[in-house]
Amino acid sequence: MNNLLVLPLLIPLLTAAILIFLKNNIAVQRWLSSLSLLATVAAAGMIVFQVKTQGIQTLHMGGWLPPYGIVFVADMLAALLVFVTTVVGVFCLLYSFGTVGEQRERYYYYPYFQFLLVGVNGSFLTGDLFNLFVCFEVMLISSYALIVLGGTKRQLRETLKYILINIISSTLFVAAVAYLYGVLGTLNMADLSLRVAEAGQDGVLNAIAILFMIVFSLKAGLFLFFWLPGSYSVPPAAVSALFGALLTKVGLYALIRTFTLIFYHDPSITHSWLAWMAAATMILGAFGAIAYSDIQRIMNYNVIITVGFIAFGLSVASDTSIDGAIFYLLHDMVAKALLFIIGGLIVHVTGTSKLKEMGGLIKRHPAIGWLLFVTALAIAGIPPLSGFAGKLLIIEGGMQGHAFWLTGVALGSSFIVLYSLIRLFMDAFWGEENPNPQVAPSKSMLGSAVALFAIMVMMGLGSEWVYQFVAEAGNTLMNPSTYIDAVLKE
């Protein structure tokens, strides 16, 4: 047992509870939030170290052994995701200072921020499906508040849409959990893996697997993504960065965990569905990325393309493609947070998100321009930046798995990503300078972008070192017995 596993949930949870009573003291809220996140980063780093040196870590809440009690499990995938989540959270929080506005800060912005991290970290660490549902709901309720905070008409409209789609997905989630428990009598993920193998994954279990796929696809924005472009466009840039980096990744993590640990016995059904949904997501996301001339919409559709690309790696389900999906998932959490922060900087200095009203920014804001340019190359997978290794592994896995048409779609979507982001760069930073007055960004705003940029570059240059952790995570996913033994045989 490892009591450290509760810290990535307990620290932000206690911080949020304290911050509720400090709503009028913004300076204290900022300092306490920052210290809390730094402590969470330290705890998450220690968990990664322990998993690397000692193997999978577990925590049985209340002393009840699995499959009867609540269990938290940190294999390398969960540990890495929690660590990157908290690191990204630090810089999204730093960007929040002075950008979200005093009104939002006084109306519980920082407690909601902390509660969101509780839900995200809990989703990565939980070892049973019911608590995955609970952590999803904590995350979603916090995200509702962060989207609507500010109260504009556009925010209210998009929040209603976002709440409606998540109510539907949560209802389906409860139904799927109930059906699965009725059939197998357990919700512990490790125990479910054994019982599905014993019962044979066909008939009813395949139907339940598809239901879970629909639920998690709604959460991830895989194929059923119509709610995402509008919802992610209305909150402040710091919130959009947090959402773009984390929320869809929780849905993707749930898909990866479910279809490598529980429902992996009949890939001709489940993984074929995933493949078609991944292809449709990449294609439709590509249309959206090139159709709009609004910065926020372009970034949002790039999030959608990435969801499809990572799901492609999962659908192939080979050692290489799974490693690539994990690597690209970690890269994208950092890169998407950086992209949304850069987009926020551009909107801040120009006062508009429309590319037609911009131009010539490279003269006054060259640093922002070159940050965007290199980030675009990284997201597109240009070597030696951080997106290259993950994309190469996924493409290699697709070729090895003879998924040639899907590999072609994935390569095409990468070119669309590059085109859409370079077009954004060219339209905003080159050409004739727009005469509209421009506002200089603060040091904290630029500092958060530069820090994430440095992390992204280091992930690329140190990709061989990062791959050591990624390969261990992929090995656990491709060998479920490792996870099962760690959870059930203590």
C-alpha cells in the first residue's frame, strides 16, 4: 500500500475547501493555489519515481481488499498522466493571474480550478468503474462552473449545451455500470478483466462494451464532438487551455484503460468501431480546422483531430501503436495547453479572435509569433520536437497492423494540422499591420507560455529518456496480468 496515492486528490480538495472561505482575498487565493499545485506536483513526481523503482502502487481505502473496497492504482500510465496534469495545471494557474478578471476570482474561480484537478487526478488513479464515474462527475461539475463563470449570453448558451450532452453521457455511464455489475457482479477493473475473460466477451458483454465506448467517446470528443468547439470557445483562455489539455484526455484515458484491460478479447468488434470513429473524427476535425478563420475555433478543431489520432493508435492495439498513443497523449497535454495560452495572448494583444482583423503582429510581438510557429511544428510532428516520436510510433504501428487506409487518414490529418496552424501564424503575424491599438501581455502571461514551451522542447530533445517511461506504461497495458496481479494478489 502507498499512502502517497491519495495526495494528488487530497491536496487540491483541501485547498479548494479552504479557498471557499477566502473569496474576497484574491492575493491569498493566488498564493495558496500556487503552493497547493506545487505540492501536488511534488507528490505526483514521487509517485512516478516509486512506480519506476518499485512497480505498480496501490492504496486500499478503509482497509478493504479488492475487489470489495475502493482501490487507487498507479501504474506508469496513471502516474505519468497525474504528473503532467499537475504540471500543466501550474502554468494554467499562472496564466490565470490577471487574465480571468477580478469578478471571476471573487466568485470561486480558484476553488473550481482545484476541484477540477481533483476529478481529473481521481479519474486517472481510481481502480474501479464506479469511482471513475464519481471522479468524472466532480470534474464535470467543476467544468460547468468554469465555463459559465462570467455570465455572458454566449457562455450561458454553450454551458446549457455542454451540460445537456454530459447529462446524457453520465446517464448512459450509470446504465453501462449497472448492466456490467448485473452480468459480472463486480466493478473493480482488475477483477472485471478476469471475469470477462472467464465469461467470454460476446453477446451481452460486447453490447456493454459498445455502450462504454459511446460514453467515453462523448467525454473525449471522439466522433460525437459537436459540443466541443462552442463550449471550449467561451471561457477565458486559461480555462480553455485547461480544458484543451485535460478534459478530452480523461475520456481518452478511460477508452485506453477499458479496451486494454477489460474489453480487449474481441477486437474485431470493439477495435473496429474505434477505428471507424477515429477516422471520422480526424476527417471531420480537419474540415473544421480549415473552414474557420477564428483562432479559438481553429484550436478547438485541432483538439478534435488529436483525439481521433490517439484513438487510431488505440484501435491498432499493437505494442508500437500503444506506445505512440501514450507518448503523443503526454505531449499533447503540454502542447495544447501551450497552444491555447498562445491563442489567449494573441487575442489579448489584438482584442479580437478573428484572423481577418489581425496582421503584422511579428513587428511588435515577435516572441509570441515564434512560440506559435514552433508549437505548430511540434503538434504536427516535425522532428526533433515532442510530437514527432509519438506520431512516428503510431504511424509505424498502423503500418505493422496493416491499417493502411487509417494510416493514410492519420498522415493526411497531420498535414491539415500543420496547414491550419501555419495559416494562423501567417495571417496573424505577417502582412500589413492592423492599426487597432494593442495591449502588451504581462510577465506572468508570457512566463507561463515560455515555461510550457521549454517543457515541450525538452520532451522532444529528451524523447529517448521519456520513452523509457512510456514503454513501461505501454508494456503494462499490453500485458493486463501485470496490473491484475498488482491489484488482486497483495
